[in-house]
Amino acid sequence: MFIKELRIKKFRLFRDINIRLGGYITAIAGFNATGKSTILGLLGHCGELKGHKPLLHSAFRAELSEILKFSDQHDERIPDIGRVVFGDVPALFGNKYPSELLYRSTLQKYSGGRRYRIIPKKTIEWASSSKVVWPTLYLGLGRLYPLGESVKVTKTRPSGKLSDEDKGYIINNMKSILSLKEDSRNFTITSIAETNNKKGVGLNTDTYDYLSNSAGQDNLGQILLTILSFKKLKAELGIDWHGGLLVVDELDAALHPLAQNKLIDFLYRQAEEIGIQFVFTTHSLGLLQYICTKTEHNNLTTINNYEMVFLSNANGPVEVVQNPSFDTIFNDLMATYYSLSSRKISVFSEDKESRIIIGKLLEKYSVNFKLFDISIGQDELLTMLTDDFVNFSQYLYIFDGDVNDANINRYKQKVAPAQVKCILKLPGNTRPEQVIWEYLSQLPPKHKLFNDYGVSRGYSIRSFDENGPLSAKYNGYEKEREKFKKWFDDNSKLIDDVFPYWCEDNKDVIDKFINEFVVAYNWIARRCLIPIIRINSVKQEVNHCLQPPLL
């Protein structure tokens, strides 16, 4: 059993919104005060399981009062807040669990005054005001209180007995997720004076004990013990096990980026093995980017393993964006727009002529990168890259077509060929200026270029021959390379006019180069937390350089 959707008709910031949940993992992100905790509260409030105790909690129940605080003045009575929609609903004692659990809210009198409550609503299918018999738990910032800031820390015991296998589960997974090298014999469960909700978990090693654990170790330990609670519950219930739900506020709190990603992979494996759902909030751009790689190909008509729910109030009322691109998340959370403040990837090339051709080929992506206005030889560029790969692999290297592949591979071997994905070569097998000239010199008499420009520009086979880089006009230059460079510089207008025809006549080659650029760019962008380039079809993108001639 799992939650398919949360549909909110009217509650606080939300009006008529549907939130789709992943079968295993659902991440919720957005600015502060966009309703993330509200969603966690409504989800966690749907179920409870009596008669069984988790290791760190008093019951398998997500206490709504821990997640949401209510106001007598602003939280009103609502007869139809919304509903939680379930999937894979089991049969039990001849009766079914509800396929939907509806909520209403009310203000009730009690000895201390009035209190605001959200109550399951009676329906024909669910003739009860009770929650579903389904275990839910919540971990929030109240539980993730740093030990170092506590006045008093005391040892405590878990609610249930822990076997050696259970202890190994906690220790081994903490070490794996946090990439810890120290050997650990055991761990200690603690409580602190500041909050009744807080029970921590700290590893004890030969060099430090639980009091010296980082906040990240402590937080992860609580998550692991909570998951272990579900794991043990499944074993206890046997055929009566129908899954469960864990909601976590700020899953990434105090965890380094690699640990965050490892934790997500671990949660997925546990969800698959135990049969529980994880729903959490996060503000970590690194973690959000990682999850976006899981959701970018989600199907709208099926239950996906991962779902990203992004709450945006950028234009006023809160909107729910399901599975947005990381670009969308980045721009919203950073209150910017793409071309204004996004970091650009720097591109090294060999000389000015190369930069001109690169700029033309990749004009549509000029907002994504900047060309270094510097001339450096291929060997110097490759040496720079391979000698300090960590730093210089954040740049893109675009060489001329005549650069020898064997030379590039020789440098790659210094790092690892499979890791070097930031090197490209321009189309053609020679220098870019020579590529353009060879194209011009081989144009057939009936080519469209002559029809479009023959009269207005004087372009013809004869005029090209008479003014080409190998003509008498450039005899004053000894080296052939110098002749081509001077010809290229002298004919900037001709290059502009010819370029669209060259693109059109070499579509396959241009397609290949643009595709390689996008792949290389995105490889760097993902490593540097820069929004990637998204295109539907490389063939469509090449059309940006096929502009009609200006007569």
C-alpha cells in the first residue's frame, strides 16, 4: 500500500492542487513559507498503527502537532480540506482500506481552551473518523537538534531490543553513507534536555565516542534507526504488513553532498526491500540536482519510483510544479533568471580564427559559455588539463580539426581516458580557416550561393580563385598557415555570408559537433552545479545557423 496523490481543495496557501507521489521517493522543495511542512503534515496524518513501538518514537504515528502549529485566528473550520489517495489498497478482515481518506478541520473545546484539529472525514467507503491502520513516522528539525548545543546529554535505551544484526545494520550503513574509515564497535542512543522529541545516535570508535559525533552522524543515525523500526515491524507483522510512510523535514541537514546522494540511493533500496515510502523536504541544490537526474524521464501516466514536487510562489500564489528541470529549481530558489546570473563555462581554443567559427556554430548557446580571448597551443592546453585535472576539467577545450587524436589520447592516459569528457574538435580535418576555403574552392557553378549573391556581392568561382589564400595576393607570406590566416581576416564579410551555406551542406557534421558540445558541456555543468543544456533534438538545433541570406 502506498500514497498515490495528495489532493488539497482548500487549506492554508493551497487551492485546488494535486501532488503526485513517487512509489518510493518523493522530494519536496521550494522557498520558505511555500507550504512544504503543510504537505508533510497532511501526508503523515493519514495513518497510525497501535500496539507496536518503533525504536525512537512512542508509536507508529506521525504526530501532526510536531509538524504543524495552528492558529485560532487564522486556521478556519473547513468541511473539505482535501484527500489522500492510496494505491495497492489491501483487503483486511473482509473490509477494504479506503482508496481515499478525506480530511476536515474543526475547532474543539477542551479544558485549556480551544484547539484546532484535522480529522478524517466519514464517507460511504470509510464510515469512521479514525486514521487508516497504517504505520507512519515523522523526523523533523525538533529531532535533529545538535548535541553540541545541548545543556545536558544522557544515555537512553531504544524502545525495543536490538540484535547484533540490527547494530551491524546501523553501524555499517552509517560508515558507508558518510564514507567513514574508523572502525566502530558500537553506538550510543542519547536524549537531550532541550526537547522531549530528541533521541540521538552516535558511533563509538577507538579515537572518539558518541559525544564527539558530528551533527550529520547524529541525524543519519536517527534516520537509520527509524528505517530499522519499519524493517523490524515488517518482520513482526508478516502477511499483515502493508507498507508504511516516513516523512522527513530537511533530509539533507548537516550531511555533506556525497553523503546526501548516497543516502538517497540507500533510501531507494530500503523502500524497494521493505515496502515503505519516503517523503522529505530539502533546500540542498546538490541533492535536488541529483534527484532531477532520476525524474527527468518520468511518465505522467504511471507511478514513478521518484517524484520531485517543487512549490513556487515566484509569481504570487503557490503553484505546484511536478518534476521540473534543475534549471527551473535553480532559477526559482536563487531568484534569478538564466542569462542574468548563471555561471558560464569557459572555453579554451587555439586561436582567433577558431573562436570565430566556434562562436558562429554555437551562437544559440552563447549565454552558456565564454571564449577565452587567448591563443595557446594544443600541447600547452593538454598539459594544463592533465597536470591539474581536478581544476582544469571545469573548462571546455575545443581544438582545430587537424589536431592528432593520438596526441590527445596520449595526454588522456595521464588521467584516465574515460574521465576526460571536456575535449572537442571542430568539424573538418584541417584548420577552420582552411576548412572554409576548401568548401568555397569546391563549390559547383550552380550552387545556391552564386544564385543568391552572385550579382549583389560579385561572388563567383573566378573571384574566389583570384583572391584566395593561395593566390598571388598572399605571396608575401612564407608559411601556408599565415596565408590562410590573413585571407580569413581580410574576408570577414565573405565568411559571414558563406557560413550558413557551409552549415546547410554539412548538416551531419554540424549535428555531430553540436551534439558533442552539449554532451561535454552538460558533463562539466553537472560537476559544477550549473544548469545543463536541454534540447529535444540535435537536428532541430543545427537549424539555428541556417538563416536565409540577406540580399
